[in-house]
Amino acid sequence: GAGVSQTPSNKVTEKGKYVELRCDPISGHTALYWYRQSLGQGPEFLIYFQGTGAADDSGLPNDRFFAVRPEGSVSTLKIQRTERGDSAVYLCASSSIGGALINEQFFGPGTRLTVL
Amino acid sequence: AQRVTQPEKLLSVFKGAPVELKCNYSYSGSPELFWYVQYSRQRLQLLLRHISRESIKGFTADLNKGETSFHLKKPFAQEEDSAMYYCALTYSGAGSYQLTFGKGTKLSVIP
């Protein structure tokens, strides 16, 4: 089956602009995560959705960042008034819920955001 | 707060030599530890998790709670093992099971 997909694969924008990054999780996965990976760093958690609701947004760096998942499937990460420091690869991951083990997170290919 | 440390940014070994990628963590409770791998031009994928106690592609990792370590080992490196390796941690109290990653180690296997 299809894995996690993300669009666009690359996004170049100017400082101060608004951007939207899309994530399409694996069908049936109710858990969805956004991570941000800056150059030379590991992925850093941003936000977690369980179904439609943001169950944990403790990783969002400030109020310029917002994410939605209105129908419990596709999610959009929105960044307002972009800054050069927002340049990074934004990763989306999804997982199923339930069972005895913590479920594996399956990652998308990422969106590389460059803010000029 | 939990933290994962991978002290080596780059590790180069010859084909057939043993490999050990180091990972140390800090967390006071009972974490679950993972190794993720990213091959060139591919997405991040799970390699193994400590709770499964399995060997994947010849790699093993043992959780040492006394030393708070979860080093990844392979007795004989292969060229196809060249990749970025990330150690990651989560814990049941996280609610979201969000992963905390180390900065990664780039493994280069020299033919």
C-alpha cells in the first residue's frame, strides 16, 4: 500500500510569507505527527494528532505555527510570517493505535522549506 | 526532560569490520528505545526497537539501563549499511509517544 506522502517536496518562499505543507498519512492510521529537522540535527517533535484533534502541540516553537487535521486524515502544517530560521525539512509520520506495543511511526519523505 | 546523545557525527569503517554506533539517553523513567535509519534518497525508517530484541540486517542493540545506553552493533559491516542512523526514545508517559531523536551518526563503509 501507499506510504505517507507529503507535498510539496520542496518549497522556496520569501521572509514574511505564509506557507502550507500537506501530509497524507497511511490509510487507517489515526495518529499523525509533525517533526522538523534542521541541518545537522535529528528530527524534533512539533505536534501530534489523534484523529481530528491536536492532542499534543507542545513542540510548536511559537504561535506562527499551526496545524489542522479536519477530517482525521490529511493534515496541513501552516506557518505564518516565515522567518529564515524556519528553513528545515518538515517530516510527517503516522501510526496506528492499539496493541501491547508502542506502534511504529512511518515517515513521509519530507518537505524541504527554504525561506529566503 | 528526556535527551538522546549520539557522540559521533561520522563513523567510517572498512567492509567486514565490526561496527558500533553509540547512543546514550537521559530519562528517569522506563523509556522505549529505537534505531531509525535513513539510506541515501530514502525516507526515515525503523531499523529496530529494544523491546523486540531482534536482529535486523545483522544489527543488534541492547538496552543497558545502568549505563543508560543503547548502542547499535554489527559484527561485519557491509557497503549497503552506509546511511544515517538515528537513535530515538519515547516513553509511555508521553501520551503522544512522540519520539526524541539524537543528532544522528553517518556511517560510511569503505569497500
